[in-house]
Amino acid sequence: MSKARIIFHVDMNSFYASVEQSYNPELKGKAIAIAGNPKERRGIIVTSSYEARAKGIYTTMNVGEALRKCPELILLPPDFPKYRQASKAMFTILRSYTELIEPVSIDEGYMDITELSKERHPLDIAKEIQLRIFNELDLPCSIGIAPNKFLAKTASDMEKPMGITVLRKRDVPSKLWPLPVIEMHGVGESTAKKLNSINIKTIGDLAKIEESVIRQQLGKNGVRLRARANGEDSRIVDPEAIYETKSVGNSTTLPFDETDIKELEKIFEMLAGKVAERLEVKNLCGSTISIQIRDANWNNHSKSKTFQNPIYQKEDIFEEAFNLFHKAWNGEPVRLLGITVSNVIDRKQSVQQLSIFNFEEYAKQEPIYELIDEMERKFGKGILKKGVEMGKKQSFASKTSFSKDFLEDLKE
């Protein structure tokens, strides 16, 4: 039987807004919100201070609506370099305790303090970390303490701001099971609807359902969620996780609701180009492509396709994504579009599977391979390569999203 672990989930409270208040003390105690350009549809609330939240302001709210609800709301444009600097400083503090740190996003991460707990009580460590982040960076955070990552994440959400919550596995029936299943970490609206359709209304319902039933409805993900509902999670805190890229994508919010298929086609072509550029920078290819559609009523639709051979070129990404769009779009005005290529691997690791569709292409190249073999027999392995592998370009194109960009800082 494996030894019980002690995991922290450190979650910064209202991070962007708190950083702004830290830099400008005059903003403290006031309703502030970080938003995009208010003149465009991108003008939605990214995050807001707790003072603003108390007046009904929430993330994704339109700027106009937010100002009507709270006329004294102070709107600020995002300052990403400032937030990245604060994030790096926060993780530096965490690493002063242990190297077993797994950053999840710019404002949250896991810590495995099992070894540290042999010398000090976990609550004392958590209080010290919280106070250090507050005193040294002037930023509030909440910390969840639990035997696994799922429960730690759940615990950190229970008391904000500046909360420290312990959640043991034995607490799950009394503290989690009565809650609506939508409130469970890892369950979104779509999954909640599916669960509700089979009469799973609460986390307790999910925990108690037969595994075979949930597997039939939701596959492996359903089995995983059922285990989490019972407080089970075997994932380790993995510092190497920041080096793994699992997907590369790009999305855009349209300036206005769009129904013109030609305009939507242009947007898909633009998105495909950006995804292809990011894959190129990272030297990756992926075997699954997904599209996201958000309509004017904020309903999300997605569709995906998996291939035998990985793709990475703009033309292929565009063609497959637009074909998926034709199958998924119901004609409603479109507010947002996105393309993601997932199950990515290094191109050097990819192996093309010969088929009746690409055999001819490879047959034409066979004389070239024979020539390379002959040259290598004479002059040594590696004397010739198919193409030239250049050093990776330094480009913002390598970033999949700002929330992931900060990971580059943490690898230094």
C-alpha cells in the first residue's frame, strides 16, 4: 500500500486584479476589473476584484453590462508582463519549500509536501506560505490541503480569499456528495447535462453509480470522474509536466455575430495559419483536430476528428477544420471560433503509415532513400538528412495562450 501523501493546491485570489491593486495601492478596496477593448466584442471582463464581484460583476460579462450594473467600476486593460513577473515571484516562493511543484496555470499550482510534513505540521507550512506571498508580494491566495490533487484543488475553492482548507477523504461524503454535480472540479456544463440525463444530480449520485453504467455513458472520463467523486485520485505532482505540450490551438471572438459562410471560411483559414505556425515553431504534429463554435447565445458546440497520420500543415488543418464546421454548424450566428490540434508529438517521432492513399508518394521517394543509404555506407551515418533542422525560432507564435506562456518563464 502506497504511503499517504500531503498535497497543497495554491490558488492566487483574483490574480490580475490583485496584482493591479498591489502595484497601485489607491485601487485597493475599490471595484476594479480587467477587460479587453471595450469598443469591441472582445470587451468582456477577464477578471475582477472581490469588491466588484460583490456588486455582481463576473468573468465573461460584457463591459457595457458591467458598467450599467456598477457605474463606479474601474476598468483596466490587461498588463501581461506585470502578471508574468508576479507569477514567477510566487512560484519562486513555493520552490523555496520543495522542488515538487507542478504549475497548472499562471496563478495556481500543486505542491507535494509529504517529506516536509515529517518535520513541520502541514497547517503551519500553509500559513507560512500564505503569509509570505501576502507580505512579500502583497497578493492574497487560498490553499487547499488534501491527500491528492483533486481534493486539494476542491479544498482551495472552498474559502476565498485568503483561505486555508483541509479536505480529507473521509470528509467527502459529508462535504462533497450533497453538492450539485456541476460544482465538481472537472465537470462542465456539457458533462453535467449528460449526467443529469441519467439521473445523476449530485456528486453523491455520481460516486454511487455502477461503474459499468458511467463507462457506457461517458467512457474513461466517466470512470475517472466517478473515482474523483469518491475522493480517489492517483495523479502525482509532476514538475516535468510543464515541459509537455498536449495541444496547440487558437481561437478568436468575432467583432460581431457572423453568418456569412465566406467570412467564416476566412476566419478558419486565419486560425489554421496560426495553429500551423505554432506547431512549426515547436516542431510538433498532432493526430486529432477539434473545432469550437460559440453562438450568439453563448452556447458552445465542438466537433473533433482523429487521423491515422498526424497533421501540421496549414492547408490540412484548414481543410479538416472547415469540414468539421460544416458538420457541426446549425446556422446560428457565430460569436467565437477556435481550432485545436491535440495528441501532439515531436515530428521526429511521427511515423507515416503507408496506405493506398500515400503509397504512391512514398514509392516515388524510394530511389532517394536508396541513394542516401549508399552515401551513408560510404561516408558514415547522418552525412545526409531529409531537410535541415533549424534552431527553434524565438517567436510569440510558440505560445498557445497567455495562460500557458508563463510556463516558459518557469523552465528557465
